[in-house]
Amino acid sequence: MELGRDSDTGGQVKYVVELARALANTKGVDRVDLLTRQITSPEVDSSYGEPIEMLSCPSHATGSCGAYIIRIPSGPRDKYIAKESLWPHIPEFVDGALNHIVNMGRALGDQLNGGKPTWPYVIHGHYADAGEVAAHLSGALNVPMVLTGHSLGRNKFEQLLKQGRLSKEAINATYKIMRRIEGEELGLDAAEMVVTSTMQEIEEQWGLYGFDLKLERKLRVRRRRGITILALMQIMRFFTNPHKPTILALSRPDPKKNVTTLLKAFGECQLLRELANLTLILGNRDDIEDMSNSSSVVLTTVLKLIDRFDLYGQVAYPKHHKQSEVPEIYRLAAKTKGVSSTQLLWNHLVLHSLRQQLMAYLLLPPNGGTSGLEDFDALVCNSGSEMYYPWKDMVADTDYEAHMAYRWPGENVRSMAMRLARTEDGAEDDITEYVAACSSRCYSYSIKPGAKTRRIDDLRQRLRMRGFRCNLVYTRAASRLNVVPLFASRIQALRYLSIRWAIDVSKVVLFVGEKGDTDYEDLLVAYTRPLF
């Protein structure tokens, strides 16, 4: 490992490598991949050109398990590029990383998960550029993201200005500081957790990005509507994949409640097991043998059925819960986009209904033949905020809809975006809401010809400072502004489809117009065969 070669190979490299090794040695972690850029330049060590390098192989590891450095081709492979110049190559790196993750998910699935793909549990971005990459990967895979900033652009910008040696323009030209800050902001938008090492970093560095420590403490005290940590731990510790929707059944362990029929139906339905977890809240117990005969029989049968159908990692059956936690447990089902089951009425009709609730759609081709699709396989609409399949009828991809809901402010941003998009010297009617084009995941605004409106990055920052995490697109030759969810974009929609339907991105031909949406550059970088 090269340390001290330049500012990009400091102690942070050792930190990240040691973190990967430590994670790989953690019980329950099968594999850790450290993604970086592949370089074959004679200026650097030959190991930089190796696609795969093993960091550690724990004694309990088998097959492909352990910690690895994965080097992704992006940009000119024969050149070492400083971090300030990596930004144009981010989309290419993201697509290369996705390709690796999909292939590795299948390989690990064959090895560990009975042939079902094994997806990452979390994606951790370090620094601004990797934070942006992690945000895009999180958006495409629907996997939680963690961000470690280490050092931040706004803080560095302030320090350089105080030194007085360089102007704002010179600082930006040398360090690409504004692009770096945007990468950090995007990572912060997408991250479910931010890792810091000191209070100074929290208060003085992240404070420049809108984090208010005093306000956060007040909100933490008031935040009582989410699932409690104790109840969450008691349930989530059972699941191999806790991110799946949960089917919740809460009742006494009474034969009349038909819990065993529910469990048997869940075990027999492979499709339902792939779609969801099952949570059984069956009263409180210390020892099954000390319970009444009927309750003991029910719980013993539950354990036998879990073993018969090999439901370990898919069914939670905690021993204790408090009455005050019952509302929070129901909120857990809602939070995971799951459902609550009335097992007293359980039958095959209810099973079908439940399966349909959890699954967005079920395509059954007639006579076992093809589905008879016409013209289009999928329609990506409203700047990537909606996706439909033109089967017999137009069918929405509700998995995609649920994914788009992440941090979407909804109606709260509707009027705010229009007000902030106007410039100080602009007229009231420069931008107006285009009601006919609006939907629950896209607010659309018409822009009068010749009107002055704010640039995308300026408007996005103004919305961020008010707590709104969104994506913004000028479309139809800048005659319309679309405000869509954070993970909504045409390139992210295509990444989603490429993963879901196993589309080889290298064989995609992209058709674009001369004048179009402001996100067209992302598409052109990602796809090598554009036709204008």
C-alpha cells in the first residue's frame, strides 16, 4: 500500500483499507468490496492495474467471501488523475460499479443464498467523489447509504479565503471546490447516516452544510413517533434482509387466532417469501414450557413450521414487547411498506390478496407463451419520477414508486419551488404551475419565453437550505421546470431497469434530441452510442 505519495494517498487510504478488513472479520459479514479506480500508468505501482486484490480472508470465510479491492475502469486507464479532475468520470465509474455489484450478487447468491442474488446491505461513501458515487448506487439499488466526509469542501474553501492568497475564482479553478461541495451535498441528501470523528467536525464543518446541533437535540427529544430502538432491535435481529416489507401478525398464541395457518401459507409460497419478511408478535414469554397448554402447543408448532420450511432469517418471533410499543410495531410495518395480517380470516384468497399488495404486478403470459408486448417494454415518464409497463393495460412499477418516495417532501415543496425559481427582478407570471402535467411525484411549472429563472444548482441549494431534498430538471428546451424526487432521473431509471431486467447497458443505443432536458449530459456520459 502506497502512503504519502501525494495528497490523495495519505492516512485516509490506510484508514479505509483497515476498515474493510475489520468489517470482513465481523460475524455476519460475508464480503466487503472496496471500490476504486483502475490505473495502468507506468507512473504508479503495477498493483493499481489489477482488477481484484484480496485484502483479507477470515478463517470462517468460504468461496468469494472476505475483503477485496475492486478496481473499476473509468476515464483513461493509462493516466493517474488527481481527485480534483475525477468528476467527469463519475457516471462511468457508477455504471462499472453497478455491473460488478450485479455480477457479484449473483455469484454470492449461488454460493450462499440458494441461487437468489445477494445484494449489498449498505454502501459507504468516503469523501466527496465517493459520496456522490455511493448516492447514485444507493439510488439505483435501493440500498441504504452511509457517508464519511473526512474533510469537507466548504471548510477548506473558508480556510483558503482566510489565507488571502487566492481569489474565489482561482480556488475553484484549482480545487474544483464548487463541484466538490455539490458532491458532498448530494451524498448528504442520500445518506441515512453520517459518520464523524470529532465534535469539531460536527459543529464547524457539517454546520456549514446546514446541520444545527441545538436543533437536532430538540428534534431528538421530540422524535417519538418512529419505531423505538429496543423494539426495532428485538424484531430486526431475526432477519437476514431487514429492508424487505414485513407482514405483521399481532395476537395471543391462541389456536383460534390461526397463526400456524398463516405461517404455513407463508412457508409454502416461495414468491411471498422472496417479497417479504413475517413478524409474529405472540404475547410475552420467558419459557414455552411454563405457558398454558394451548399457548405452548401453538408456539411449539410455530417453531416446528419455521424449521420445516427453513424460514430462519425470514420470520421474527420476539419473546417480549411492551404494550406501549404496539403502535410503534404497527408503524414498523408501515415504514417497511408492509401489511398487517388478520390471520383469523386467513385463507388462500387472503394469501392471493396479500401477495398482490406486496407485489406491484404479476405478469402471466397467455398459454405459456410470450407476453405480447407492443412497441415499448417500459415507459420512463416525468423526468424519471414514474415508470410504467405497457402490458394489457398501463401498469405502474410500484416498487419504483416506493423507491421514489425516499425523502420526497410532497406538497410542502410545491409552492416553495415556484417562488424560489423566480429571480429578484422577475415578474410574477414568469413561472406558473402547469397543473395538467403535475403528478404525485412530479411538480411541473411553465416558464414564459424570455423569462429569467434561477439556474438548477442555485435553485437546488436554496431548496436544500429549507430542508427539501429534490432533483430538478429543465425540460422541453427550458420551457418547463420539473421538480421530482431525489433519486428520480432518466439515467437512474435506466440503471434501475438494467438491474431489474438484466439489460446489458453496453448494447443500449440512446436517441436524444438536439435540445432537451438539462440532465442529458448524464445520459451521454453513461451511454457510448448516442444518436442525435
